[in-house]
Amino acid sequence: MGCYAALRETQMLFKLRGEENVKYEKNDVINLIQDTVFKVTQIRVTSTEINLLDTSLDIRPSDFIYIFNLLEQELKVSVTDLLINHSYRVMEINSLSKALLELIKTNESCTIQT
């Protein structure tokens, strides 16, 4: 079973138990990003330091719409919000996973306070 499938299975288990807020680890988010990129583009990105905008990867700009959409559905956060306050370097998988985790934490604290 792939990492993405294992993550989906864990989330389904949490939902069955009524635990909507799944706690993500950095490696979970990294694997999710890598698997999502592969799912959309058929390009396997193994390095966490490479920038997804790097032309050597040959990811079409339009693919990012689908990648962001899938990540938003999975993580329940607005991935496009990351582009507002970050430089292009946020598109490195390591940086992207870190920024997504921060966004998830921010979302959780907003949900708890309301």
C-alpha cells in the first residue's frame, strides 16, 4: 500500500470514529504532495529540496490547478493562500509541506475559537 493510500485509510478511520481533525506529520504532507504531483502529472518527484516550478521537472503551469485542488480537498485548507505571503521558494516540497502544516494549524485554531 502506498503512502497516499495509507494516509487515506487513516483519515477514513478517523472519520468513522468521528474524529474529523486528522493530525498530520511533516512526512505525511511530503508524501501527499509527492503522490499528488505524480497522480496529476505522472512525474515522480523524490527530492524534497527541488522546487516544483523547476523547469527540469517539466510540470505544466496548468497542472498546478489540479495539484492545488487535490491538496485543498485532502487537507481542507486553501493551498492558494500560500502564494500570497511566500516567495517562489515555497514551492520546494520541504517548504511547501512546512507551510501547509502551518496553514492547517492556523485553520484549526480559527475553528476552535469560533
